[in-house]
Amino acid sequence: MARPWRIQYGGAYYHVLSRGNEGRGIFYDDQDRKIFLETLGETSERFGVEIYAFVLMTNHYHLLLQTRHPNLSKAMQWFGVTYTRRFNNRHLRTGHLFQGRFKSILVEDDAYVVELSCYIHRNPLRSGMVKRLIDYNWSSYPVYAYGRSGPEWLKTDLVLGYFSGEEGRKAYREKIQSYAGEEKRLWEDFRHGVILGTSQFLDLIKARYSNDKPHREVPQQRGVVGRANAEAVMEQAAQLIHCTVGRFKEKGRIYGKEKDKRDLLVFFLWGKGAHTNGEIGEMFGITYTAVSHIVKKAKDKMKTDQDFQQDHALLNSQIKV
């Protein structure tokens, strides 16, 4: 199967969607939906993805997002694999959960983002799942329209900024209610199956990516930096906190301060989103599962351990990947 053409650059807006394998459900219950949103939040944090809107349907989802870095494929690959693993573990199943690769539509600018947010939020209404959108709990609409609490990672300022004043939420509700007639006009600007925007934007993308071939059978880059560069980065980081990466792999079991430094380096490299847990584990002589455990504990340390926070801030300030 040919890979879809991914146009990736820092600051790009996307409408992302994916369906369950063979049209099957990707959520069995509300706990699955909570796990999905938790995984989405981790993706936002790890890969620098700003999420503006979401809706979870029975057998598919829609997201409206912006990437700070040209890493949409890497971010969504990690998200899909991670949610599938958690879903399978919970329901004692194996195999694919999603139908092929996710679909992404490049969106020209924030004006189109506003229009798409309306389209995405109206999904439960169009499908007949509810008669009133406020009755559907698994979308970002209640946050936009009524100011209800939502995930910390959800960004609403960009869209609501188009509806000025204290009555902004009311204005957004009214736009949603009258939006049915505008949906067709929105998709008149859908071009070549991958871009939503003006003809001028299409020309710009063609000029910028004229050497890229859609559906090329070329593997995605394994990360923002290659293995050799990652090792060089780790050596530089290790010098800053006075340790040696090679020593961790040689010794196997480590304890105390030495373990704390190893865990900090693992967490720092994981946070760059350029390598899988397996690749990180290989560098440090530990397993994929061990990397997952280290990252989980490191997140807790970031909330309570000032020394760990300071050392992590030092690495981020001195090392640019």
C-alpha cells in the first residue's frame, strides 16, 4: 500500500481523522474514550501539537490541530500505536485497531480552522446520535459553546478569538446552529484530496513541494535526528550532568544518584519525540517497558522534585535538537 503524501512544516494546520479497521468501533465504553483523550494529551505534550477541536464517534475520530514542528507523521504514528496497545491490553485482544494510515488534510489558515471546528463539532448531529450537540459529551463543543471544563491541552483561544467580547461563546453557538448550509461551501475549497484552502495556497504548496512525489514508497524518517546524532546529543547531555552514557549500558543495574541521572537522560530524549521507546532502550541497555516506566516516574518527578526539574531545564536550555 502506497504511503499518503504528507505535507509537513512547522506551524501547519491539519484536519486529522481515522476509522476503525473494517468499520468496527474504536471505543467499547467511556473508559476507552478517557484513555483516548489521555493519550491525545500525551501526544500534544511530547510532540508539540496544539489541539483545537476533537470529536470521538463510534468507529472514527476527528481532530483539528497544529504542529509546531514538521512532525505530523511521527506524532500520529506514536498516538495510533500507543492507543491501540492500551485498547488491546484492556480488552485482551490483538491486531490492528485502525483502518490503515490516518488521513490528514492540510488547512490553509486560522480562518479555515474556525470553519472546520464547526464542521467537526456538528458530526454527532449529522449522524443522528443526538438532537442537540450539548447532549454529546465526547467532543470539544461543550467547552467552546458553554465554557464547560475540558482537557488542559485543548486550545480554544484561536477559534473563540474570532467571536469577540463576552458574548463570544453565544456567537459560536449561533454559528454552529446555522452552519448546516455552509458546510457544502467549505468543501468547495477542498483540493486534490489533501489541501483545504484557496487556489493561491495550493500554488504555494505546489511550488514549495514540487520535488515531492505523492504516494512514494519511501519509509518515513526514523526521527528528527539520526541515531548517530542522538548518541552525540546524549553525550553532550551526560557531560552537563556529570555522567557517562556508556557506563549505564555496561553496568546494567544501577542505583541511587546514578539511576536518577540515567532516568533524566532517558526522559529528556523521550521528550524530543524523535525515537521510539525501543530505540531509546537500546541506547541505554534497557527494555522498551523499562523506558515506559522511567518516563511515567519522571513525569511525577517533574511535579515534585526541584532538583530533577532544574536539571531537566538545564538540558533543554543548553541542548537544541
